[in-house]
Amino acid sequence: MEPSAHNVVVIGAGMGGLAAAIRLAAAGCTVTVVETADTPGGKMRTLPSAAGPVDAGPTVLTMRHVFDELFSLAGQRLDDHITLIPQPILARHWWPDGSTLDLHTDPAATLAAIEAFAGPREAAAFRRFDALSAALFHAFDAPVMHAARPNLAAIARTAARQPHLWPALLPGMTLTRLLRLHFRDPRLVQLFARYATYVGGRPAHSPGVLALIWRAEAQGVWAVKGGMHHLATALADLATRLGVRFRYATRAQRIVTQGGRVTGVQIEGGATLSCTACVFNGDPAALSEGHLGTAPTTAVARGSVQPRSLSAWVWSFAATPEGPLSRDLIHHNVIFSPDPKAEFGPIGQGRMPEQPTLYICAEDRSGGTIPPVERFEIIVNAPAGHPTTAQEFTECQTRTFAPLQRLGLGFSPPPNTRSLTTPSMLGQLFPGSNGSIYGRSPEGMLAAFQRPSATTTLPGLYLAGGCAHPGAGVPMAALSGRHAAAAILNGRTSPSTSRPTATPGGISTVSPTTGRAPSR
């Protein structure tokens, strides 16, 4: 390994920051990671419980090859550091009428399940939708997800060669509208539309190209034995093996510049860590708002961080599940709202949905023996910027657990106030986010092309994390770290000034929704 002239400070030990640190250290750079929390992970964090740490952020891993590659950089194997448990059933879904549907990693099993659920016509419709989703995923993989910034020309060439992609790329083609062109059964529209929420969008306002998220998940889902936070710990340990120095429980206060470029990061207490480059693994809106001093306030364009994506109310607790439905829970469960409009209409108005869809992660049901007291994470979609009110806990508790009781699922003991993270709490935990989990909203025709890239207008300052390109989700955040590291090693100091001109869509995958707070 040849020594590098780069001395890099990474602000934030989330997925993007850890991935950037690993890649930079493997290239011979001197790397220091500054993290406000006392453990790594960013939104991949936990809360304590009687059953042990409960994940309070991402719940499963997709696109594992992204992490296999990270470990191979250090001559290591991912499987030697954490235990990944493949999930043959991607998710189990319930509707208020009592109907249920499982989606599988085995395409034939999914097709058979949909035919039994909704009939042969809908099974044929699914086959067409699945083919479209796969084509969209492959069309966008290299020129968007694995590119430093979206390559519009490459996307246009691919679309020109594949006319069957055009309907999904039309201006005004939302995900909900695209699904209605395929399915007659409103339950299937509701099911596949929920993938927009994985990146913080409302299905009826998010572009149809987000249909590709289905294929990203269908390629494989893994649970991490013990919880997703073990992935963050394993990545931090790998970085330490490569010589990365971590400074936990340390807040970065100011990005220092001299001669118009970054020269250091001032931390609490007044000390300054000198550097030739800085990777900011946080919400880019924090830079615009001056949370890191005045120098980077114009480093990213306002349009790259506004409008904001969805937030969430997140329950994380340990309990004994009760009732007939408790026997049927798997790792990944979705209890649908009786009416999507009743859910997303209030969210669009900044209010709590009266009849929300509920995502339940039964963390101890990924494989093996189920303990008597289990760990659960329940996520309710929410608007960003939702203010805390005195009755918020009671309202959220009623709208979460009353529908579950009606379906036959209860918890003993019921979660208390310490188990709930609200949108306003997320806003406090993540400076600049206003409670938004996924950064800029994916809603709008060119949303994917308006996220900030790894490079900024301030020389020496780079971005990584789910709020930067290529977007939200565990593997996408890790890919953003690759883009940031490559930009530093290639000596890039400023972004392209070209403007997006074609192709609708918002794109970023996957790793199921939400996350709560910086870490345990």
C-alpha cells in the first residue's frame, strides 16, 4: 500500500461515513472519524430493552455485494464478521379484510402466491410488472446508482433501445398511476406502491421509476443475527484494522477553511483537526443552515436539499406478543391501511394519519428459536417537521396498537413513552433534517437528479450518506461513501455545473424504511 498525501476527517460514522473511511484508509490515507454518538451507525442505532438492544433504524440488508466489496478491500470476508440470515419470505402483508399475501425471493413462489391471492389475471399482470421493474433496475444501476452523478445521456440511450421502459419514464407518471396500469386489484397497487416510502415519498406523488425498488429487494434480503447494528460495529472494526481513528462522543463544531478550501475541522473543546479533505456524513441541509460554521453554507444548492422527504414515528421495544396474529409474524410484516388516501392525505397536510399503514419488524423471527420476550420495531409514516404535542404519544399509541388489537395482535407489556421516537425528536437528533429521514424528497420528475453529489462547491468538502447521491437506504448510503472516496482520491474538488435536462424519475434504493437517531 502506497502512502497517500490525503489526511481526511470524516464527520459522522453512519453507513456513508464508514464506507468512505474504509475506502480511503485502504488507499493509504490518514483518516479520523468524528462522531457525536458514542457508537457507530448513524441512523442504524439501538435502544436498550429487557431483551437486549433493539434496532431502531434499518431492519434488513439488501444488495449485500456492496458490503462484500468493502470487506474484500481489507482482505476480509463479510461472513467472518457478522452472520447474515437470508429471508426466503421478503415480507408478509395483511389487509383489514383479513386477506394476507407473502412475497418470496423465489419468483415462482411469489407468482403462485399472487395467483392464489388475486387470480390468474393479476398473476399475469405481476409477471409484466416484475419484468418492467427488473429492466428499470438494470437500466438505472450503472448510470445512476454506481455513477458519481446521474448520467442522463446513458439513461436516454438505454431508454431509446428499450421502448417498454417509456411508460415508467413519462412526465407525470407516478408510481401509483403506473401500478394501476398493471393491476386491477387495489391491494396489489397498495402493496407495490409502498416502495416509494422506502425512500421517503408518497406513492401518488413519486415517479413511476421507483418501481425498480421491488427488484432490488427481490434479489435478496438478509437479516443480521443479533440486529442490524452489528453491521455498523463490524464496519467500524474493519476501519480500525485499516488504521482509521475514531473519536466518539465528539461533536464537530466548524469546518475550517483557508485560501478558499477546507483545511480542518474544529471539534468541541476548541481543538482543530487539520485535514486536506473532509467528508460530511450528515444531512447536507445542516451545512446550509450554518451548523458547521459559515464557510460551507453555500457548498450545496438549496434545491438539492428541499423539499424534504417523509419522517416517521418509530416504536422500539421488547414484549411478549399475544393473540392469534402473533403466531404468524415473520421478520418483515406490513399491516395496510384500509385507504391509502386516508393515510397519505393527512401526511401531505402535515398531520398524523388517522389510519396508517404499520410496518412491524419482529427482530427475533429471522431464524432460530424465538425467545419468550421479543424485540420489535414498528414504523408509522409521518410528515417531516411535525411538531411535538402533549397528546402525541397517546394519539400515536391508539392509532398504532388499536388496529393491531382488532386484527388479533397485542403486546405485554405495552410500549411506554421511552419507546417512541417522534419526527420532532429526529429533527433534534439530526441537525438540519427537520425530522426528515431520507433527505430531499423523491417526489417530482427530476428528484433523483437534484440530490447533491459527493463533491461540493467548497474545495476539499465532500458528502456521503443517505441524503446525498445515490440516495436513501443502507446500500445506497454505502455507495455514496464510495463516490466520496473516489472524488478525493481522483482530486475532484467541485461538482459539474450542467443541469439535468431529461428523463423523469426519482431513484434510490432500498433497505426498508426509516431509522431513528444517531446510534445507541
